[in-house]
Amino acid sequence: MPRHCLTLDLQNDPKKIAEYKHYHEKIWPEIRDSLFSAGVTNMEIYLHGTRMFMIMDVSADFSFEKKADPVRRWAPMEKVFDLAKQ
């Protein structure tokens, strides 16, 4: 199963960061369904300060081009290490 890791830098604004976290406590069913229908099988988002990190497990037919939001802010990360391949 393909996996994508992305990063995003938030504004250094504690109020906006708290609001972002609040919105993700329980996403709208329409958003969840949209992710599943696009081929996203699992997604986790982590936060450290203003840096966010997303892990997306997707189906083989997933495409960023088909699912992209109007403004794409998340940046893909390059995989530089895999313990399983050592």
C-alpha cells in the first residue's frame, strides 16, 4: 500500500493552531467520505510547534491531482531512511 508523508508550516499563532486542532478533533462526515472515496485508507497528522507532519496510506489508484485542494499547502517529503531495508 503506498504511503505519502507531507509537511506543512503553520503561522506562529497559538490561537489559529488551537483552532486547527479543534477542527480535527471530529471532522465533518463529508470530508471523511471524500478522503475515503479518493483512495485514502488512513491518515495521521502530528504537530510539533508550528510544523505539521501528515502520513497518508492510500490505495494504488490514489492521485494527488484528482484529490488536490484549490490551494495545495502540504509539501511532500523525501524518504531518506527505511529500517526494513537495512
